[in-house]
Amino acid sequence: MSSRKLTRAKRELRERMKELRAGVPSEQRTVWASAIVGRVLELPEVQKAATVTAYHAFGSEVPTEELIRVLDAEGKRVGLPFVREGEMTMRRFRPGDATEMSDYGAHEPSAGDEIPPKEVNVLVIPGLAFDRAGFRLGYGGGFYDRYLRRTRAQSLRVGVCFSDQVVEEVPHGDADQPVDRVVTQDGVIEIER
């Protein structure tokens, strides 16, 4: 697929998925998010992990406050994205720590030690859409794709979304980094490679 066609296909899917996700009533989103968080916490790799990265949900994303709270209560080091000058890093975050609004709409840790990518055991990653090959559609900045290339191959990449966001195929190119599992309110999709 040409670069122009890929960009157009991603843009069209992005708009469709934003609308679909925004249409989920907030009460339903809360119930589904709780099921997703429970499934993520049950993953053996998460239970064994010392360091897990998550994200501060914004807009209609899968809420993560409960996930962050439980991971912290279990004594795990939790990292959240922090973007500066076009690059994403993960900063240590504990519930109650100060945050600031980012240029793209999410809250980021105001302070906190940077977590080296090679020290991350599990990454919990948002997306507008995922497919059964593990490819993810984000917002178009490429932040996660660039960050994932700096993590260890053994780090588990877990995409989280609502079931309707799992599509037949996510348009992808050479720079797009797949996840290893996709967790929805209905179950865990194991990605075969």
C-alpha cells in the first residue's frame, strides 16, 4: 500500500473509531472498563511484573484510574507517558501525584523519575482500533511506535479497547509496532506470530 493510501485508510478508520467509541454511554464505559482492568490484572505477566506502564485516559478512552491504583497498591512501579519535543518517555507515577495537561489532551505526570524503556515489563497501551494480528491504530503521532522500538523484546505489550474497536484489519506500515495481546471487556485476544 502506498504511503498516501495508508495515510488515507488510517484517517478514515480513525474517524470511524472515534465516533464509535464516543458513542459508548459513560455508565457502560465504566462497567466495561472494570472488566478490562480485571482481565489485565489477571495476566500472569502483569502479576509477576515489577514495572508496568499505563496511561491517563482522556475523552472516550478506556478509563485507567482503577488499574493504576491497583498496580500501585500491589507495589509495582507504574509509568505514565510524558511527551516532549516529539518523543514519549515514561515517568514514575503514583495516585495523587501532580499532573499537567499535555498538548494532545491527556494528563501527564508533572514530575517523577523517568523509567528506562529496557526496565519495563508490561506496557498497557490505548488505541482507537486493534486487529487480531496485534496492529494498533493510534491518534497518528507515532509516539507509541517509536517508544516500543526502545523496549525489550520480552516486554509484554497489551492493547486495551472495547470489543467493537477490534476490527478485521488495521492499516499498517513498516513503522507500526504490534501488541502481543488485546484485552477487551469480552476477553483476551492472544496474538499469534
